[in-house]
Amino acid sequence: MPDRRWLCVGFKLASEFGFAVLAPEQRAINNPHTCFNWFQPIDSQRGGGEAASIRRMIAYMLDRYDLDPARVFITGLSAGGAMTAAMLAAYPEIFAGGAIVAGLPAGAAQNAREALEAMRAPPQRQPQAWSDAVRGASSHDGPWPVVSIWHGLEDLVVHPGNADASVTQWAGLHDIAHAQEDEAEGHLRRRWRDGSGRVVLESHAIVGLGHGTPIAVAEGHGMPAPFILEAGIPSSLHIASFWGLTTALTKDTDTDRDAAPASAKPDLHIVTETSPQAQAAARDTAPTQEPPIGEPAVPQEEAVEIPQILASAMPGPDWRARLRQWLGRWR
């Protein structure tokens, strides 16, 4: 039941550039906010729980629609960003690339208490320890997916330091150290190249952005909604360009040269996005009258019958209290 405004952006790009989109949805029985349990090892490790479920969905899509298995990409926001990191760690051989938006690095938390602490500030670890969290998640030893990391510098939900930790994690895996700095539509962008000159890691620090996915309404990319925030930069388009799914931004990137070789088969783009129920609740609920936790805020007849990859339901105005209540069930 995806948010219609996300569909406008995601499927517009998919239609224009010819890639498929997979967006599975969590079941409320597994999580009252239909969020992925990114901090639970049983659900985020290889072969287990929700991670294995997503892996099976990918296998189905590849077979059912004859997609290119060498060009599978995954992205997500907030808890979806954290689950994206977990999937990249658990199944690195499956993905050509990933994008972590306002998320956390793989292995940042192993339970609810650690999840809350990591959201306030990333755990203090040595660079090797961050990379080892991914190396230890599977028997894979490279090559590693290319990764794009996005974070608002005014994010009060997930500390921006988590973006730096994610950079450290993937820089160690790719064995890269020196970044090139420039601006992407007025915001700091850092890019790292491997020994062949290919860009394998990038980070975007968005000035003035809180917790959400940055969009650019004036450019026709997105409509503002809870956690879908105007920033003057279309993150989805930039991410697609970084992955080589579109050449729309070749005027200021090396996308054509850096991308994986083109294929006659379509690519697969997996989205772990903010739960539509949480978006609807935050949009339609007045501060003094909030619907009960887990109650759908959109009439059933308004639902869009398309599967969605859930992931990150950050609750409404009193998110701190509700998040603690949600996480408390696993304490």
C-alpha cells in the first residue's frame, strides 16, 4: 500500500529508464508499525527472518520478469536505510549497489536498547570493526556493492554521525581512503574511487535537512510529505544516476564510465521506504488527536494494490514515546 507521492517519483523513474521496482510490505503481525526489525539479528542476518524473506522476493522477481541478476540495487530511508545496510551485509553478492538514506550502518545495534542509543549517536568503533561487521555477515570476500549515503545535517531522529560510520564501514571494505569533494546542487558531496578509477562510494550531507528523503519539487521530483522533504536536490534521481540506471546527471557525474555494463535485461531496484501508514498518520492527525498505534489512518478504499518494501515507520508528532513503546516489546 505505497504512498501515492512515492509512486509518482519511483515509478516515473522506472518507467522512463526501464527498470523494475520491488517494494515488499511487512506484516503487522511481525511489527505493529509494519517496519522491518533491522536491529534484531534473527531478522537481519543471512538466511533468517525478514532478510531471507526479502531475498526470496528478489529471486522471484528476477525469475518472473527475466531481470538481470547482476544489476540489482536496494535503497531505504531511516529504518529502511538500516535494513538496506543489513541486506548489503547479509547478501553482498546479490547487490550491485545500495543507498542508505538517513539510516545506520550494518551491525550498529543488536537489540532495542542499542538501537535507541545508536540513533542518538553511532557506537564508537575502530574502522576495522565497522568493516568486519559486514565481512562477518557472510562468507563473501568481494567484490563489494557500490554505496551511496545520504543524511540531513539537521536530523534529530537518526544522528548524522551514522552517515560517517557508514562511510567508514564501506571505505574499509573497498580499501579506499582519499575522497574527492565537490557540490551536488549546493550540498557537499564526497566520492571515493577504487584502484581502477571507478567511483564505488559517495556521501551527500544535506544542509538544513531534517529526518527524511530529500526531494526537489521545482524539478518535478517528488511532493512533500512526512519524511519526504524539500531540499532542492532530487535524491532518487541522483541515486539512480550513481547506479547507472539513468544518464540524466552525466553533466556532473562519471556515471556512464562508473556504472556496471549495460544489459539487455531490465535492472531491479528494491526500495525499503517509510511505511505509508506512518506517513498517513503523521499527515492526517492533528497534534491533539492521534489515532491508536497500529490503526490504519487511510480508508481501505484508498489503498493502492501494489506490494511495498516497508521498512522505516517513524511515528507521528510524539515519535519518541511511541518508538520506545514499540521497541519495548523486545526488551
